[in-house]
Amino acid sequence: MDETYDVIVCGTGLKECILSGLMSVNKKKVLHLDRNNYYGGESASLNLTTIWEKFKPGQAPPPEYGTNRDWNIDLIPKFVMACGKLVKILLHTKVTRYLEWKSVEGTYVYQFQEAGFISSAKFIHKVPASDVEALKSNLIGLMEKNRVKNFFQWVVKYDPEKPDTWQGLDPRTSPMSAIVEKFGLSDTSMDWLGHGMALYTDDGYLNVPFGPTIDRFKLYIQSINAYGLSPFIYPIYGLGGLPEGFSRLSAIHGGTYMLNKPVDGFEYDANGKVCGVRSGEEVAKCSLVICDPSYVPPEKIRAVGRVIRAICILGAPIPETNNACSCQIIIPQKQLGRKSDVYVTMISWAHCVAAKDKYIAIVSATVETPNPVQEIQPALNLLGKIENQFMSVSDLYEPTDDGSKDNVYVTSSYDATSHFESASEDVLSLWERISGSPLDMTIPTALDSE
């Protein structure tokens, strides 16, 4: 370890591994350390024995659950948008060659509908992704269907470079609420449109220029057109393959990895710039450090909230999801009187993350009250019978500075959302701050068809 490196990366979470891989590809000499004896950090995928040791020490998993090789349980579950930023990074770096993918079978939204004369009360609805689906959906009232259809048709035609597609408004200055008014969309429709498709966590988007929001709608539609079932994909064998894939990329380009290696602190030069990382009596020299929040002193990070996650093992698919082997359910904030959404992701044996006919549902939400378990109870009630449950509440951290002062660049904690778009934005922002220019995400010609 007593060598000199261009960059030392601490922690093997996905963000850190992406940046490590990118640095190595750009001919930087990289040392990558992790205090744990496994890849993934807080976003690791654990086997059956390990997750029981973490959440239920002293107890053994039920023998009917099979062996460790049948299970890969994500601590922080997230789906990948098929045409999103993370896929572009994967294609650009060619890490796709190390992974297999499977489409997520459906995306749903929670919206209570009272029982009728010939129908029972309904809570979960498939999110329409086209004008044709909107006309068929029972999520939309009869009078609203044409308005939503017209909105979808306009979104497809919208081009930020062509003012004649702007509906007489300016995407740089006109708020999204003006578009809502233009098409006569109801609050009920905007609940699932804004949260189930544009994937906003609250309603603040209605008060800012509409351009970025329409881009989100277009991304969702493009992603669902890529695979047909939903806009999301998920790797076979779980998310643990993602950091391992980028770690492999870094190693191929000369990166050095050390797991189970404690980090005892950073060293700084006379100008306050980082110049080394200490581990016991050893010091590795460097001019730049990238790390997750757990590796820095308290003054480098600030707490911005907490997130609760409940990992639930089920013996059957979630009710009202058409027996899907994988799906997402978003519960918009207004449905539960909250300030932010609640998320449910479900994967199963079909993705090789659980034993045959077993399902893993994970509920996540930003904590808003002193009783976080009660906050997610409505989501837990949707899951059907829960065989085993593992609950955690963790702090969310973000860096207090941009890293340029001391050359220590800190990633943010993973939020409660069920997708990787915000995590990818954090990676791209860090890359631009470190390198001075945006990441070139041009997809190699040979991979265009992937």
C-alpha cells in the first residue's frame, strides 16, 4: 500500500465503483479500498446467511429457503431506467459485457378508488405509458381520458428545439402548472403522471419551468418502448453485479483493489490538500480522494434526513399486480397525506435473487415523523402475507462542500427513490467537478444495438 497513486477511492458502493472505473479508463493510477470484506458498501447484495446475521443475529434462516447461492438480497433496491443515465454510462464504459438484464414486468401507482355496484375498492393501478393505454385505463375517468390522450400525443411530438411544439408557452420560463391548465388535466391525473411517470418525489415540479418535466415524460416513454413491459430493467443476480462490473473495469485498466482494509484517516499537505490515506501504519500517497460519507470526518458532511427500508420475503406476488414476478409501486405523497412518496420494489426468483417461488419486496420512504414504521404501514399492507421482514432506518448525508478546497470528493447517500436516476446525477456531477468537463457518454458504435 505504501505507494503513490493519482486517486484513492474509499468504499465500493456503486457510485464509488463507477468513478473508480472512469478514473482508471482515463489513465489514472487508482487504489480502491473498502473496510468491508465484500463489494457494494451500503448498496451491497447479501446472501441468506449474511442478511440473517445482519438483521437477526443468533437466528438461522428457515431451512425451506434453500442455500445461499439461491439468494442475492439488495440492501438498497433500485431499478434501472432502460434509457436513463446509468445505462448510458454502462454502454459508454462497456460494463454491459459483464451483466445480464431482465425487464421489470410492471410499474404501478397507488390511488384509492371506492367500490362500485359491480366492483370492489381498488388501490393499485398500472401506470399508462401511451395514449392507447390511457384510453383503456381504469385509473382515468371517462371525461379525463381524451385530455390525457392529447397530453401524451403532445409529449411525443414535443421538441425543445422547435418552438412550434411548445403549445404557445416557453419551456424555459413557463411553469408546468401552465401545461396542466392548457390540457385541462385533473389533480388526480397529475398525481400519477408527475409521480408515476416523471418520477418526482413531491409536487414542486408544478411551479418550475416545464422543459425538464417533459424531458422526464419522454425518457419514460422511450424506456418503456425499449422493452414493452415497463421502463425499468434489473440485473440477473441482483444489483451487486453493478459495482463488481465497474471494479472489474478499473482492474483491467490497472486499478488496485483492497477489501477488508480499514481506513484510519486522511493526510493533508501545508495547503490543506489531501496527500495520503492512512491504514494502520501504512500511508498511501495521492492527490485526490473519492469516498462515501462514512469515510470522512463530521465536518465534511451534513445530515439531510433519514430513510426507512423494509425488506420483506414473500411466498407469492404482490396482490393486484397481475401475478408479476417483478414490479414497482409508487404511492404519491397526497394519497397518504405526506410530503414525499413511498416506494415499493419487488423482484423474485425470476431474476435469480431468491429461491424458487419466493419474492423480495422492499418498501422505502423518507422519514417524516417520529414513527417511521407507521409511515410505511400502508405500503406493507399491500404486500399480502409477509414471511420474513428486515427493517432499517439510516441517516442521509450529503457533502458540505464541492471537494475542490481539499480534493476530497464525497458522494451523497442513496435516497428512498426506487430508481438510479438521482444516483447517476450525483456521479456525473462529481465527475464534472473533478475533471472539469462533463462525462462524454457517447456510446461506442459496436454497442449501439445492446
